[in-house]
Amino acid sequence: MISTATRSLLRSNGANAVLRQQNVRLMSSVASSEKNTTTAAIGVSTTTTTKREIHSDPPQLKSAPSLQYAAETPTYFPEEKEETASASSSGMMDRFKITAEVTVSKIFPAGFGWQSSSIFAEEYLGYSTDTMAFALTTGVGDAIGVMAGHCAYYAAKKSITGDSSINMEREAQTGLLLASAAFCSGTAWQPLVDALQGANLSFMQVFGGTWIGCGTAFYLGLRGARTILSGPCKHIHEPTFENSITDKSLSAAIGGATGFFVGTDTAYLPTQNFLLDVVGIHDTTPQLMGCAIAGTSTSLGFLAGQSTLNLIYPAGKLWNDGK
């Protein structure tokens, strides 16, 4: 038989074993609970992080391109405006430079040539001023002045400056073209002035009528010369719509030269002649001086007409815009 002490010890050991099993179960339960809690916490954190990425990042991506686009869109172009203003100023200067060259090389010689040929026709050939022979002679003198003046000017310019871009063959053909037109306006001048003065018109009416009439004659001569000379002359362009516009602007300025030339006549309505004291050729004026005054009158008229066109015409529409 087991003693009382032994039974007490067995009971004590069994109770301890039961306690240990309960502690193990409790610890396992706690560990499992902590594990689940940790897993849940991780899931919540992941979910929260994912939500933050979804709701926070896209607005930032959307706003960034918008700011970049706005920054790249300029609202003011000062450099472009300065370049445009500079080009416009350069174009205007070129217009007046060419106007001055044409005045010296062709317009003054044209007036000088017309007056010289009128003296030759009247005093040496015996033509009356109201005859067609006289008109044709003065037209030839006008044309010779333009042709000689143009070629002499560019030959001298090439010799002095050494500008290799000046092609004398091209300049000779250009001079021929302009001289052909000048022949028409020079021939028309005397008959047209006689007709207007014979109608007892005022000085300003004769002045304006001559401007329009001789300008038209120059234009028709220029178009006709293009038609005839464009075949044998490679540097002369045939008539086109584009060069008809520039030919008209040149003809309008040439009309101004012929209109001012009316001011050299001191016999017709001298009190109305506003050019009398500037370009009037009197009976006592020496012939050579009279020729120089005639050239001055055509130069002033051309400068007045062409300067006005230079100021009011848009770029690319005038004969002296380099087209």
C-alpha cells in the first residue's frame, strides 16, 4: 500500500502538470492573438499606405504638367517685335537709297536730255514746237539721257567700289527698257501740254493732267518694251501681273517728274505757277543752265512723288523693294 505521504506527492505532481498544460495553452493563445493582431496591423498599414498612394499621388501628377505647360506659354515677344521694326526700318532706308540713285542716274539726265534735244530740234533742225517731229526729237533726247545716265552711273559705281555683283550687260538691258518707256513719255509731253494749255486750263490742271498723261504714256511704253525686249534680252522680264503692279508705281512717280517739268514754262499763267521761282526757265536763261534747271525740275518732281509712295505703300509693293 502506498503511504499517505506518497499519495500527497503524487497529487501535488499531477496538479503541477495540469497547471503547466494550462500555461502552455494560455501562452499559445496569447501568441496566436499577438500574431493575428500584428497581421491585422500590417494589413491596415498596407491598406492605409495603398490608399494614400491612390488618393495623394495622382493629383500631384495632374498638377505638374499643368504648371509646366503654363510656364512654357509665352505672352510677350519683345525680340520678334524688335526684329520686325528693324526689318521695316531697313526696308524704308533701302527705298530712299534706291530713289536717290535713280534720281541721279536717270531722272536728272532725262530732263537734261529732253531740254537739250528741244534746243537742237528748234534751233538746228528748224522744227516748230507744235510739230510731231519736234515731239519725237525730244522723246529721243529723253531716252538718250536715261540710257546714258544709267549705264554711266553703274559703270562708275562698279569701277569705284569694285562691286562684282554689278553686271553691266544686265544694266545695259535695264537701261534700254527704261529708255524705251522714257521715249514714250518724253514724246507725249509737249503735245499734251499744248493741248491742256490750249483748253485754257489753270496751271494746276495742266500740272495734274501732265502728271497723269505722261505717267500713263510711260507705263504703256514700259509694258510694250517688256513684250518686245524680253525675248532677245535675257535680263528683261516679260509682262506679268506681278511686275505690272511695280511698273504702275514707277510710272506714277515718273508722272510727278513730268508734272514738275511744266513749271519750267514761265510764259503760261506765271502768277499761278508755284514752281516759277524754283525751276522757271526764262528767255534770258543760258541754254546750258536751262538744261540743268530742266533736270532739276524732273528730279524734284520724281522725289516728291516717289517719297510719298515710299511712305504710304506696304512692303513688297513698290518697284524699289528689290523684287
